[in-house]
Amino acid sequence: MKPRLLVPFLSALLAGALTAQSCAHERARTIPASIDYQLFMDCGGIQFRAPGLTFDTGTKGCPLLALYTPEHEIAEPTTAATKVVDTDVVCDLLLSFTCERDWVIFIPIGSKCVHTRTTNGGVHHRRKTVDCMS
């Protein structure tokens, strides 16, 4: 091969090898939103509503804590020539509750579960699958 053709040939070969290495062969899999209640108190159940978030404990009682994990994606292997890119970040919400009792003089006549605080928790990535060529 002539020396002046060798440089473009090696450049093209190296570029092809680098492109092949940068393809992670991954795809984004959506994990649905979930809520996990912890440490229930003997109290009335709750119904909590906020924009985009509604949940109900039914008759289980009042949880001290509830961990809401929003919908997010994880990367998983695939045979396709695709990779995963981050598009956004979402946070878990740690919700705290307390049981408020209703009294008549010193006799308890009922109770209700009251939301007391919301704290941001762990971070999750919103992701999408794109072709390796992009």
C-alpha cells in the first residue's frame, strides 16, 4: 500500500473502532412509581392528595413514614446498537405523618392521620434510549 493512502486508511479504521467501543448496547427500562409505608400507628387511615400524587392507606392505620419513589428509568443490556442518555432527575419523597386524637374533655372519641412533613430523598434519573450513531 502506498504511504499516502496508509494514513487515511488507518484513520478510518481507528474511527470505526472508537465508534464501536462507544456504543454501550443499553436500553432504558421504566420503573413505575411506587409508595412504601413504614411503621404503622393504631389510628385512622389517611387519604393524601397533592398535584400529581394521590394515595390511600385504607384501614391499615397511620404510617409514621411513607416513601414515594417516582417513575424513572434504569439502563439494562440489549443487543441493539443503542445507548442510554439522561434527560432529567427526579427525587424520592419521604412523607412523615402523626396521629392526632380527638378528645372530649379527657375521653378519646376518634383519631385522624395528619401529614406533617415532606422531605426530598434519593435521586433517580429519567433516561431515554438513543441510537449509537446519534
